[in-house]
Amino acid sequence: MTDTAPPYSVLVVEDQEHTAQRFARTIDAHPDLTVCGVASDLATAWTLFESRKPRFLLTDLGLPDGSGVEIIAAAVNADWTCDSMVISVFGDRQRAMEAIRAGARGYLLKSDPVEEVARQILEVIHGGSPMNPKIARYLLDVMGRADDIEPMADDNSLTQREQEVLNLVARGYKRREIADLLEISVGTVGIHINNTYKKLKVSTNIEAVARASKIGLL
């Protein structure tokens, strides 16, 4: 069974040993997190993912034997809760879109301060989507240039509550903050967000906000 309370287990997937160990040390130093495994390739990552059932996956995308996108998709479909976040380089911009579409909830660059990674992991676990500004701008630009986005059909329109939640997400509020503002449970906020994802055909907050802006919902 995966962790439902801290310390949350984290699987680190990174092919550069010194980089992997740097992240692992930083994560282990936080009282609410513990590293359950470190993998330098996709094959090892699969073994650790299936045997350790981590609560969180921190992965690079370019691995010697495959792409981290594969295990991100597996985390989304796992029979336990496992959030994921990418830690990579800015040159992987095409893979960035693939990772977000696969279900990554955050995207950091290896040039970002390593001291922040533990806080950002917990931000994802608590419903946030930390994103390096360069990657966020790239993703928004890509979605903004898309010319195949059509308005939703009437039967897929957002409910009033879904619209309220989406507006707060666009303003940067976390799920707990939205729950407090609307006087509903965090679980109910999650349901509204997931329903909105389905209707907008997206998989992350940043995609939802970009698409909603494109079709005039924001």
C-alpha cells in the first residue's frame, strides 16, 4: 500500500549518478519525504516502481534505455496513488509536452536550485503543479499556436462550480485553498478538476488554463 501520510516515499530516476545522489540527499533531508530507490535506467526504474510502489516519482526524460515518459504514464495508471514530476534540461522541449500529456504534475529544470526540490515534491502531492517558468512559457506558446482547438459541445460545458474552481486554479490557488474558499472538501475540488480535465481534454492545470483561455472560458 502506498503512503497516505508523511513521510512520503520518492523514487528518483536519473542516469547521471552525481545528479541523482544530489537530489536523493536533498529529498532524504526533508522530514516528510524518504527516498525508496534510485534508478539510472528505465529497466531498473520499472523494477523499483513495481516493487516499492512509491508515492512520488521524480524522473528525467532522457534515459539510456528509453524515455521517462513511459514510467510517468505508468504512474498515472497505477493501482495506487503516485504523482510524478520531471527534472530535466530545457533542450527537451518536445519531450516536455509529451511528459505533461502523459500525466506529469510538475516540470523542473536541472538548473533550478536543488534545495527547492523537496518543497516542490510536496507541492505536487498537495495538489499543486510547480513548473519552471521557461517550460511553462513554452507549453503555453505551443498551446496558444494550436489552430485545431474548437469550442466544446454544449453537452460538455462546465458546470457553474467547475467554472468557479477553474477560475481559482487560473489565479494560482491550491486545492486546499480552493476548498476553504468554496467551503467544500478537498476531495470534491479534485472531482471538479478531474471533470474539467475530461471536458477540456487536458491532463494538467496549466493545459486546462491555456485551453480555457483559448476558447473563452477565462
